[in-house]
Amino acid sequence: MKKKLLTVAGLVFLMLFAAENMFAQESFYVYFMQNGTRINVKKTKIELKKQPFKIYVEYTAPVDLLVYASKDSKTWNRAEKGKLLDDMPVFNETKDKKQTIFNFKQTLVLNPETSFLWKKNESDTTIDLVSKKGRRINVKTVNSIYSTPDTTTIFPQNYEKDIYLVFIYTGKDTGERVEYQREVIKINWVKKFDDETKSYQRKKKSAAKEKVRIAKQELKRKQKAAKQEDKRLKRLQKDKEKRLEKENKKAEKKNSNKEVDKNTKEKK
């Protein structure tokens, strides 16, 4: 019996240990900044102008990331479809052997053959930058793009093709490498942000006019309802006054009849 209790206690401990590790798992979130404007990723896509930009990674707690960037979509497509790390050779090289993305100052390297390491303590802006929620933020500035195997450096304003990015957070569990989180992002270049286009401004104005129209309709409805309620109250007041007047006349007539009867009795 004692042995069974010890076994059960051991199982409970293991379950609690596993649950603690599961819920303690860290995570990260990627977004971009350009010309002082924050741009979030929407359904794996992001729109940037052909200008320098910054990649922001916000963490629950900083972790090492593997970062892949290329103009070739092959690995990105596999990552987007949920293929395992073993099916994406660019991520198989050990972290110790990988160059970091900060080996290339203010440059994003496009290489279809490998991924780079973004160490948890690396940032090219303010050290220990934190969000409003107190989360650590690391930043990579991109003023130029270096394309491999073309071996050419291109400025964003001259770059034409989409860029495919994959961010992966891995760790080790019982000696085996485990993937905890991945983010896939495709950069599409645009001449203007959506909120700067004429069509967007027209839609915005149209939406504003529609809001005003609906607000006016609602105001008219409320004013009409208020008038109807006012009429109803006035009608009730008039009915009340008529009823009181009728009751007063009835009371006066009754009192008058009493006086007549009284006078008649006194004459007798």
C-alpha cells in the first residue's frame, strides 16, 4: 500500500513538473517600425515602403532565435505549411556555428542556404529596451540588404523582390532539440502605406460621413420619440385636469343641493 502511495505521489510530482514547464514556456512577437510608424504583421504578410526599417522582437523573456531571410520562397513555404525542422536544412546547423544577424551592421543578409542567430542579449538600439507591459524588446536596424549568392549590397529603395523571413525559437528537451515557436513573415514593398493612399482617405471620409448620417438619423428618431412622449404626457395631463374639473363640478353641485335641502328644512 505504501509503495502504491509513493508511486502515485511520484506521478503527481511529474505531472506538476511538466505543467510548470509547459506554462513557463517563453514566447516572442515580431513587428516592424518605419519612419516612426509601427507596422504589425497581418496573416504572415507585412507592407513596407522601400526605405530603411527596423525589426522589433518583443519577448515574455529574451530567448535565442534562428532567423532566416531570403528572396527565395522555398524554405518559407515549408515553414508556413508547418514542416518540421528536419525538413528545413537551413535550421539544422548548431547555434554555436552560426553567425549572428549582428555580424552585419545595419544590414539584412538574404541567404537561401542558411539561417542566422539572433542572440537573446543582442540589440542595436537602447539596451534593455522594454515595452509598456514590461517586456524586453530587441531591435535590428536594416539600412541595406546584402543578397547571397549575388554578393551585392542593395538599398531598400532599389530592392524589387519580396523578402521571406522565418523566426524560430528552439530549445532542448531530454537532449533532443525541440521547436517551441515559429513566425513566418513575407515583406511586400509598397509605394505608400494604406492610410496614405487617396483611396483609403476616400473610404475614411465616406465612413465618417456614414457615421454622421447614422448619428443624425438616430438623433431624429430620438427627437421624434421625445415629441411623441411629450404629446402623450400633455394628453394625460389634460385628461387629468378634465377629470379633476368634472369631479370639482360634481362636488360643487352636491354641496349646492345640500344647501338647498338645508334651507328648505329650516323654512319648514
